[in-house]
Amino acid sequence: MKKIALSLAVLALAAGAQAQTTRSGSNAEHNYGLLSLGQGHLNADCSGIQTCDRNAAGGKAMFGHAFGNGFAVEGGYTNFGKFRASQGAVGLSGRPEALSLSGAYTAHLSPDWGLVGRLGVARVRTKVNAEVGTLTGSSSESRTQPIAGLGVNYALTPSTRVELGVDATRAQIQGERQNVRLVSLGARMAF
């Protein structure tokens, strides 16, 4: 009886090891995480403004579940960066960030290369800070917006890919809507 139990335990461990190896492959069902850093861009009109910085450092963190047929569902957080403008003694800074839920599809171009398209909805929160001399004030607004992304990735190992991507949505505050995007480079790990 002990030999049968031991044999079943060894078979179960072997099957689990095989499933783990298969799961990290590109065509198997698996979970994954993506962390990336890059540059955000705010598509704002800066004409007539003394100093205007529409580019800022940003990043994103995502968790996804791939179904094994190229399709996946992803949830994530994207920080598009902190944008600044000033005119004399008046300074403004804006920081759009988004919580998103998206569907994704990966087209496997080869065993190592993949092309990823994402489309979903995001709850975009935009916070603006104003400074006039020593006086400060802030305002924030959250809106649900569409979010889209496109990326290309390359397999370093069966479970690790490096991904270059762009994500875009809209930020809105007090009726003013501006397009924002993040171009980023990061690592995608299957588990």
C-alpha cells in the first residue's frame, strides 16, 4: 500500500512539473505580470505659455490571465507621469493615472516574437496642482475612458519576455479633455 501511495505521489509531482513547464509556454493557459517604465506624453496646447513640459517619466504594472489561444484579460495601473507648466509666478502640474481592465490578444509572429493588442476601459484620475506665489490649491477628477495599447515582445526565456509598448487614453479635468500616452519598456513574467 505504501508503494502505491509513493508511486502516485511521484506521478503527481511529475505531472505538476510538466504542467508548470507547459504553462509558461506562449500557447498554454497561464497567469502573468508586467512591469514597465517609460515616458508619458500629454497632448496639450502650450502656445503662449512660458514653460511647458508635456513629457514625463511614467510606468505601468499589470496582471493578466492568458487563456492559451492568444486571448487574455488584464487589469492594471498606469501612471502617465507628472506634467508641468508655468507662466510667471503661476505654476501648474498635472498627473493622470489610470486603473484599467482590458482584453488583449497576442499574435505569435515566431516562437520568440509576439505582437500584443489591448482594448478596454480605464478609470482615469487626473490631479492638478496650482501654485501662485506661496498660495497652493489642487483639484482632481475621475472619468471612465477607453484605453488602447499596442506592444511587441521578445522571449528571453520560456517564462520571461521583454515588451516595448504604447498605451493611450484621455485625461479630463473641469471639462478639458487631453489625450495621454505612455511609451514603455518592461518585463513580462509568466507564473
